[in-house]
Amino acid sequence: MVKCPKCGSENVELVKSWELAPRGRKPVKVGLFKCQQCGAFFRKGIKE
Ligand SMILES: [Zn+2]
């Protein structure tokens, strides 16, 4: 479960996600999340 780094709430919404593929590395999926509690935006890697 994704938690807000500011307030620790799990009430977060996935705003968008994209793939980050550094050269020579495995692509990683990253999501932009918005906390419904305090309104903070933060990025986090998404494990599948
Ligand atoms: Zn928060």
C-alpha cells in the first residue's frame, strides 16, 4: 500500500503513471500520487 510521506495517510489517489527506463537498466514504473488527506503530491515506484 502506498503511503503519503508527509502525513502517513493511505488515502492516496493515483494521478498518473509512466515508465522510467534508464539506459542499460530495467524499466521501472513510477506513479504520481496525490494525498487526499493533506493534498501533497509525491512520486513512488510501483511494484507489479
Ligand atoms: Zn498526506
